[in-house]
Amino acid sequence: MISGGESGDRERGIRPRQYRLPGQTRLGRVRLQVADLDRSLRFYERVLGLRVISRSAEKVTLGPHDDDREIVELRRFAGARRVPDRGLLGLYHFAILLPDRAALGRFIAHLAEIGERAGMSDHAVSEAVYLTDPDGLGIEVYADRPRDAWRYDERQIYMTTARLDAASVVAAAKGETWTGMPPGTVLGHVHLYVDDIDVATAFYHDALGFDKVVWSYPGALFLSAGGYHHHLGTNTWAARAPRARDDDARLLEWEIVVPTAPDAERAAASLEAAGYTVRGDGKTWQTVDPWGTTLRLVPES
């Protein structure tokens, strides 16, 4: 049975049995390893419309215009191997969330204007565009539908992959031109290739404390905090691929931002209690998931 609207997060999803991440949890930034910093920077500025916040010889951080929020950090590793078409265990894509549908419409029109190829999908909860950067790293740029328009299939958020009505999205821009990622743009979610959903469940749900929100989508598990449609997706669609190596273009690290330092400490303690190694520097905590990707817990304040 599919229903519309919300009747309270208590009736939705599956909570972890022990520690549960706070409802105000959000994502911080992704750190990516790339082969050629100048080449990647041209793509992230020209195609995605991100702006440089800081730069050195080895790394550059990028975020929206008129907004100091860091979304992406690129780190140079000369000679890093491009991600093969079949993928690698680790990053499937990271997803940049625009503040509204009109911004997504401006972005789609911009891609058409510069001749950049992209995939597009309607996921019911959101409308999305998919691209690949020069190193083969997957990127989603999307806008959410209003939360009261999300539908539910029993306890699960209803998500699908359907054809996007791109013309309707572009029309929402009302002819305004793209001038880069607007203020309010954030990192919305991360989606990872894994080789075992049960292992992903043990790490990200049981130990880290994300709620399960979609668990019957073929070969995939979606998780979140605070009733969001997902902060994290995991799937086994590239289960036979090798894991990313140190010399591959890859996701080095992604951040989960929790409200306070005690929240970060509690999440770290839950991971440690489940047998995972966690390291802290007095402010942030980091661990490595079963597929070699580093996760950092960062307090908002």
C-alpha cells in the first residue's frame, strides 16, 4: 500500500537497536582523489558551477557561490587510475542537493548549452541528473520534492527510477540562466558500491546508527537520519568489482555532521562497541568502512 504525506517518523523506517544518529544529522563534504587537479578543477567549475574556496598545490576545496560551505575537496594523486566502467567497490556517486527545482532547471539548461551529456531520473522523492567527472567518479545533482509529497509503501519511503520530465524541470527556471551552484546548495547524500548488504547493514545501521528507510529495492539499502529519504545508499550492483586501491581515483573520505561533540563521541563509541576501529583527535572521529572508505564524524559545534 502506497500512501502520501507523513504521519510521523515514529511509524517509518527501521531504527537501529542500539545507538541512533540524531535527527539533525547532515552530511559535510566529500574528499576525492583525482589524477590531474587542474583538469578536475576545470570540470567542477565549468560543468558543475562550484567555486574555489581554497587551493594549494595538492588540493582544492569547492562550494556554492556566496556561501562558505565546503562540499567537495579534490586531492591530487599523480597518475591515479581512472575508475573503470564496471565501477569499483567504494563510491557509486556523491550527490549535490540544490535548494529548489528552479535551480535544477537552470542547471539542466546549462548542461544543454555547453553540450555536456548527462543521465536523468525521477525518483519520486527527488528529481536528479547524473554525470561522470574526468576520473570516472559518479556525481548526482538533484532537487528534492517537498517532504509532504513523499509517498510511503507501508514503512518504507517510496522511491523509484523513472523517466525525468526534463522539460517541466527546465520550465520551473522561468528562463533564468545558470550562474553557478547557488547559496544553500549542500551535500545531500553519498551512494556506495558494496559487495554484501548484510555487512553494510551491520556497519552503517547497527553500529553507526542510521535508520533503514528503503530495504526492498533490488540489491540496495538506503539509510538516513531524521526521516530523510536517504543520506546514504548502498548497493551490490558492482559486487564482483574489486575495491578501490590506493592509486585509484576514488572517494577518500566523507563527513557526517552531528549536532554536538558528545553526539560524535556516542557514535564513535557505538562503532567501537561493535568491534570497529575508531580514531579521534579530540574534535572529530574517523573510521574505515569494510570496503576501505574513510568516514569522519564531525560535530556542528
